[in-house]
Amino acid sequence: MKDTHFARAAALGGMAEIQLGKLAGARASNEVVKAFGERMVVQHGAAGDQLKAAAQKENITLPASPDSKEQQIYDRLARLSGSAFDRAYAKDMVEDHEKDLADFQNEANNGQDENIKAFAAQTIPMIQEHLNQARDMLKTVSQQTSGRRVGAHTSGR
């Protein structure tokens, strides 16, 4: 049952990454954020296809649409735009990929279904790369905000 739960959660997470990546393309003001969102759409789309193939071999039915938790995150971010979106999206991507990395490592090490376990193991490098990129993105959008505040404050003297 653990493998089934992991596969379903991974499918939900992947769908959310794709939705949020598309949203980043529309709402972000920073090109780094837009480019990250585009990578999420492409790379999580490909990973989703691999997960579907692995799940089919194990007779696991994956969800077809995001759940209410994922929809709430989307709705919250969809209300934002510009630098506020950039910061919130970057923060969410760091937190999400940290959790994903731990979940995928756990499945790769402790999973029972060989196909799902193999999917998790082969996806770990992509998630680690996304986590590193998300952390860099968060630093970039945080520095921009800090820089603007400092610049605005000193120009007011």
C-alpha cells in the first residue's frame, strides 16, 4: 500500500508542478521565475509519463486531476502577480521540492514495487536539480526585493 500511496502522491505533485509552472509563465515578473516554470512544465510532464508507465505495470490507478490541497495552493498563487507572485512561487517550490526529495528517497530506499521504486530512484536527480534551482530562484527574487527596498529608502533621503 505504501507504493500505491507514493505513486498517487507523486502524480498529484507532478500535476501541481505543471499547473503552477504554467501559472508562473503568466504571472511572474522575473525571467528566472518564468524559465523555472517552463522547466517544471516540460520536466514534470516527462516524469509524469514515466510514472504512468510504471504505475500501469503495477496496476496502480493514478489520479486524473489535482486534489483540493493542490488546488488551494494554485488558487492562492493565482491571486498574486509580479514580484509578490515571484517570491511566493519560489518559496513554495523550495518547500515542495524539499518534501518531494525526501519522499522520493524514501521510496527508492524502502519501496516494494520494483517499477515504482525504480521510478523514484531515477527521478531523484531531477528533483535535486529542481531544488537547487528553486533555492537559487528564491535568493534571486529575495535579493531583488531587498535591493528595491534599500534603494527606495536611500533615495528618499
